[in-house]
Amino acid sequence: MIIRVSEVGAVVIEDHDLFTGFHVEAPAGHVAEDVAALLGEGARGDGGQHVWIAADAVRHWVADLATPEWEEGFSEMIAYASGRGWMDDAGTHLRAHLEHRN
């Protein structure tokens, strides 16, 4: 799953049903905190190369595409991420690697 964010904060989800990868793609020059501010929905930067994204925000962004099978796959992805330390302590936010496009 790729979360693309534009300069103005428009969010597009690509590969919404691919649960084996999860990252944010943002314009070059944006640090994690900038990207989190553009994403809104409770996202926060970690001061490095990751953005913490609320699972509920992902559900909101894919609402028109989500099916019961999608929710099952996403829930399994969350469980996997939690087991690897890629969820915050509250269990509400997933850690996403930040990648930049030119």
C-alpha cells in the first residue's frame, strides 16, 4: 500500500489491497513532520524517515474501495505490524517509511 500525498495535502492510495508493503510517498524536500501535517488525520512525524499514520485514517481514505475482505487483510497487516513494533504504544498508528519523489 502506497500513500501518496501532494504539495497541497491531497491523498491518493495506490495498491490499496497490497498488504505486504506500506509507505508514504511525498514531494522531494518534505520532512516527516511536513508530510504528517499535509496528511492530517492525526498523522505525526518521528523526526526522521517515518510517519505515524492512524489506521482509521487509512480506512477513511479507502472507504469507497473497502470490502469485508479488505478489512480482514488490513487487520492482518495491523497485527503483523504490531508484532514487529511498527504500531505505536496505543495501537492506533502504523509506522510508514517516508519516500520522496522527484
